[in-house]
Amino acid sequence: MATSRAEIMRSSLLPAPRSAFPRSRSVAIGFSVPGVLNRNHRQHQRMRRRSSNPGVVVAAISEEAAVKVAVEKKAAPAPAPAKTKARAALTVRRKSKEDFKDTIAGHLDALADMIGRNIVLELISTDVDPKMKRVMRSGEVAVRDWCEKRGVKGEHVVYTAEFMVDVAAFGEPGAITVANRHQREFFLESIVVEGFPCGPIHFSCNSWVQSTKDLSSKRVFFTNKPYLPSETPPGIRELRQKELKDLRGDGKGIRKSSDRIYDYATYNDLGNPDKGFELARPTLGGEKIPYPRRCRTGRPPMDTHMLAESRIEKPHPIYVPRDEAFEELKQGAFSAGRLRAVLHSLIPSLIASISADTQDFQGFHHIDNLYKEGLKLKLGLQEHLFKKIPLVQKIQESSEGMLRYDTPKILSKDKFAWLRDDEFARQTVAGINPVNIERLKVFPPVSKLDPAVYGPPESAITEAHIAGHLNGLTVQQAMDEAKLFILDYHDSYLPFLDRINAIDGRKAYGTRTIFYLNPLGTLKPVVIELTLPPVQPGGPRTSMVLTPPCDATTHWLWMLGKAHVCSNDAGIHQLVNHWLRTHANMEPFILAAHRQMSTMHPVFKLLHPHMRYTLEINALARQSLINAEGVIESCFTPGPVCMEISASYYRTHWRLDQEGLPADLIRRGVAEEDPTQPHGLKLLIEDYPYANDGMLLWSTIRSWVESYVGLYYPDAARVRSDPELQAWYHESVHVGHADLRSAPWWSPLSTPDDLVALLTTLIWLASAQHAALNFGQYPLGGYVPSRPPLMRRLLPDPARDPVEYETFLANPHRFFLAAMPGVLEATKFMAVVDTLSTHSPDEEYLGEERQQAAAWTSDAAAQVAFKKFSAEVRRAEKEIERRNADPARSNRCGAGVLPYELLAPSSPPGVTCRGVPNSISI
């Protein structure tokens, strides 16, 4: 015989190599003669048990039996499909701390589970039944052990369910539905199904599953296998579309906290005119004031303004889609930070409420006491307060530890560094706002504002002001050699100064500061211009030009001038670079991604970690940070016009095509394209820590995105023909950024290169750019005199106010502190930026190895590419460490100089001044 009976038996009875079942079950599945399967199954199992060698499969069928089967096969009726068990394991994350209400609800759900009100699952095949022409479903099964595991301790609990499925006919599962018949929601992390020939099937859920009393439809979760829309298997094609339709909603009604609907609205909820006309704020978004869109909540309008959305004040939650809300660990850390902020500002707030006088710091040592003794022992104000509110003393005693501020990192190595000009200049390239320094190309600087309104455009700075500070160069020579740079906030502030300076206790200029790049590679300030708007439209502007000091009086004027520059810088940093260019401009892309791209879409899978918590933190910002009389208005000089400054930049300057790091550096003139240089750029300020480290991470991100995109989009036709991808980009532009949709600079999305550029920019903004602008706020800006967010006095001018000038001459130290924020503003600002600079314990960092590499995608090539990306990020971190120890890099290494670590990818929890989370999560 060509083939022995033993070989025939072995070929039909041995289990398939990839089978997930035990061998005893695989034998029944693998047998190729259906007529024999049921008849001889028990005999086969008995003979396997008798075998002395369990690894050997013993033939259970004689030749005679085989012949008999062959004869009977013609007459035997078709057998019923052979169904086998497939096991599902559900990982559910429980709350670590349950209140009484949660405990009772949990017991009620356990009881309900016993009488059939349970969690029900159903598998959906990727295939369509060839005969019935409909989607194949496994039939519903209940999770079996919910009640029994009610008392199990631990954050994660695994529950099971078993399906009886004809796996050969069913094909590969592509989705699973979950119906929650309990009374309350639960957080489903993942489902793993075993028992199919393809091996374990992963469903990465990470979602709240609502009770059917709140959401009647079943939840649908797709496997972690990525599919472009054109490649979607027929069995789950309709489900893919239905899920997206459900997430888009119908644009109507008030959103409930349990909803999962992503939609758009304008920023019409920042004001509160129902409380007073002074709290009215203009709507941001629309033809009049262009602005990005935010997540729609559907709240009813104000009583006094039908176009303004009614407010929800803390502690009541503001709507975001359910899965965008903070998870328990993050919420706990954020709430603790918020409580600490409340306690930090409690006593100054109480003092302000019972005293009409603004409380000034009486000396620098009183500011130092905030970090030593804390609020109780500072300023000698406690007796004044305690006599009127004795309860406050008890509050302080019980909260003494929490009322002390941590010493900002900026003071840790050199307490007096902030007084020096070189440190003032170093902050422009290695500080909290290193993204505004530009190359000076025109001298004197020229305004772009309308001269009919704001007067002649030329600056008051002349060559005589700076000629002595250029190491013998003329101004033209210094510009030609790329030695002059500028911080120019003139045009950003000037249109708003009349309104700002009319506010009691708020004073500002439009500032310009020119820096010279000395031969050592560090910057030094050579002139500051402080400008006020003309008294009459088109008239001359009032400008004060300051140069480095030469005596005591000019020293204090120079100090006050630098403080005003820092105040301008702090406002632009917070309102434009931080809030607008990262938080607000990412939100439309996140909303559109959820509305237009399935979770199966490979681009959604790539972006998903970079969208975590952003909608929630933006909603909280609208509730208490950027709203009328919120933290930003209270603590920053522009006050009520803060968000109008932000919107003005969006209208006149923001361009997505220039938000990527290389394009931004080139736009500002601090870099030039040079293919011979690392990353293809030559930095004109070679020791520019933000740009040096930023390009390292930018290149790493771009390489990862190129590798990933190449797996799914080998050519332009694939990009252009992807309906979900194109709908996402189109909606992001035409709805999310509707006010700028006609701008000519929007890049097309036609080729893989277009897609790589777009995705790299978005990931950069969500991760590294936000980290560079956010996590140094307290460590580098928590010492208020070094970087005052608010100024209360203009510079003394003997012509304008001789009495004030005499006061300044008599006590410049007290005048300087009186120009700074008062105790209330300073402590409130410090408390908030401390919270905003804090890493949560559940932070997910750029390139961090994922605990379950197979959970986010089943694509092995994508997993390999991500591991390579992770290794590159780790190498970048080591390179940053090396740079911080290089004495040739004076802007990050030297006596008393802080290392630049804001772009070092990893970080422990807390305020660390380092770490690059994947997303804008704080």
C-alpha cells in the first residue's frame, strides 16, 4: 500500500497544530469521516485512556468498520453540525473604593444575576451564512459566575462564559455583543475567546458597559484585528457602520453622563450672564470670532442669553462621552490635587473676603515662607483673620502639611539665578515657553497692525540703543550672521491694552525684547521695548525703551521691564501655545476620529493612545480654568480678555501645516533646512535644548508613523480610496475647524506622505509638544517673582505720575513687589499650576512597552514596529541624559543651571519636570 492504515488514522485523528482545545477534543473535531464521528467517539476515547503512552493516538476504527461506513455513507442522513465549546474570559475592572450606594447596588446586581438578569454575550462571525445570506451568530450565552465572584477581592476580576459553536462552519469571530441586564454599569477591560482554530481571539474593550435600562441596545466590541473599510469582512460590515452612526448621534437633546455621543459645539459656555452682565463672554467659534469646536453637551441656553449655553459648576460633572472620563486612579489623583489647590488658596481667599485691601507680599522672605512654614506662618496676617473666623485656625491645624508649597525646581540649584540676565535669556530656549523666540530679520521691528488704528508700525528701538552690546558688530552685520533674536508680543497685546489697563489692579504693555547670541552660544538681552496704544486712533504710540542697567535706578527699571516681558510671555504661553495650540486644536481631530473611524481602523488604533483623557481635561478647563472669573482670568494680566487673545492668534497665525516641529522652527527663523545635518535641519542657536531634544523625539515619532502607515497604505490610491480616513480629515477641517476651512494652507490627504505628515504632527502635539509646555509650569514658574503671570503696575514715569516715581525711588524693593501679583493671586496661581504639573499614577508615556502587546492589534508587523519605536524612545532618553551632563551645552549644564528634562520620555508620578505622556491628559 502506498499509505499505511496507521498513517491514515494519524492524519485524521491528530489535533491541528494551532488548535486551542485539549487534544481529546481536537480528535473529535479533526476526524474527516462524519458518519463515524458520533458512532465511534466513545470507543475512541476509551482506547485513548487504555493506551500506555498518552502521546500516541490509538486507532479506534477497524478496517471492517471503515468499509461498512463507506457502504452506509450513501444512505445515511446528513448529521447535525458538530458543536464544541468556546470559552470567553471577561476581565472587569472594579472600583478600588466603593461607597455605600455602590455596595448595595453590587449586592442587588448579584441577586439579579441569580434570577436571570445577567450579562449576556453573543459572538458574531466575520462570515455570512452562504445559504441564508445573513450574519452568523453564536446565540446568546450568560456570564456564569458573576454572583459567585461578588466577594472576590482585587481590582480585576475575570468572569467566564461558554459558547457551543460549530467552529468549522462559523468561521472566525469578528465581533462580540454585550448586554448588561444589571442595574449599574461596569468597566470591561477585555474579552478573550478561546476554542477556535485561529487561536485566542482578543477583544480590547476598555469601556463602560451601560445597563440596558440606560442604553437599550447591545454594546458591540470588535476584535483587535485591524481592517481598512474596504477589507472589512462581510459579517461585520454593517455593524461597523452602525457603531459609527451611534457614536455620531443626531445632534439633538441634552447629553446624559452615560451617553457615548461625540458631537461639536462652539465655546458658548464660558460666560455666565445670568449671574451678572460683567460675566458675559463672547462666543468663541463662528465668523465673528473664529475658534476650534469643542464637544457638544446640549445643555439648555441661559435665561438672559439664548445663544449662550447654561453653566454647570463644580463639583457637578460636565458631559464628555462616557469612555472619555477619567478612570478611578486618575480621578483620585486629580481630585487630591484640586483639594490641595483649594486648601492652598483658602486662607488668602478668606482674607480677601473680609478685607478690602489687596494683600501684598511684604518682602521676598515672605514668599520664601510659602515653601518653609507654609501659609499659617507667613505675612503676620493670621491674627487679623482668626479674630473674625476662629474656625480657620482649626482648618489650618488639620491641614498644615497640605498648606505648605513644594520648593519649585527653579530655586533648587541657584536661588538667585532668576535675577540674572543670562537666566532670563536661557528661559527662552530651555524654559516653560521655548516656542516664541524668533530670528530678527527686520530692524527696527515693524508691527503688522493697522496703522490707521494703532499708529506708525515702526518700533522705537534704534541702533544706538543696542550698538554697544553686539561685540563690535553693526546691527546689520549681526542680523546677517544670525546673531539677533526677538521675543515680540507687541501685536498680540496692543489691541487689548486699553481694556486690560482699565481694570483695577491689571497693567500691561506690548513688549519686544531683542537678544544677542554671543560667541559662547548663549543669549543675552540687549534691549526691551514697552509700548502702550495711542491715545487717538492712528496717533503715536507711547514707548519706553530700556537697555541693560548702569546704575541702581536703571537696575530696578530693567527688573520691572523684564517682569512685564515675563508676564506677556506667561500669558501667551498659557492662552496660545499651551491651551490653543495643543488642547483646543486637538479636540476636533479627536471628535472626528471617534465619529468617522471605526476602532478597527488602523489609523484609529495608532491615534487612540494619543487621545486619552483630552476631552475630559478640556471640559474641566471650560468649567473652572478658562471661564469667566476662572483661574486664568483671575491669575493672568489680561483678565476678562484672555480668551479673546487666544482667539486672535487662532484667526491670524494658527496653521496646522506649521505646527510640526521642523516647520515651526523654520517659520520662526531659528532653523534652516540642511540635508547634511542630523534630522535635516541646521539650528541657528545650536544649544537650544527644546529644539535639540524635540527633533530627537520628532524624528523617532515620524519613523514609527512611516513604518506603521506603510503596512496599510502602500500607495496613494489606497489613501484616497479610504472613506473613513477621508471623512475623518474632511470633518476635522470643515466642521472641527470650520472657521478656517477655506484657508489655502490646508494640506491635501492624497498620499502616504501626506498621511505620515498629518499623523506625526498630531502625535507630536498631543505628546511631546504638550509635555514641553505643561509639566514645567510649577517647577519652572512656581516662583512668582521670576515669572509673574500678572502685573499690577506700569513702570514708574516721572512725567506721568511724579508722586509714584518718588515712591519708587524711596523703596524700589517694595514697589517691585507691589507690581507683582498679590498674595491671593499668587497662591491661587501656584496651587493650580502645581496640580497641572503633576503626573498621574496611571500615566501612559510615549513609547512605553504595553503590558499586553497583542491587545491593541493582532498585526504582528505593527507590534514589531512598535517595539522598534519603544527602543528608539529609550535611546533618545539616554541621549538626553548625556546632553544634560555635557559642559559644552551651557543652556542645560553648568554652575546652578538646571538640566533640561521636559522632553525626557519617562517619569514617576508627581511633579517631576520631566516625562512625555502619550496624550494631553492634564
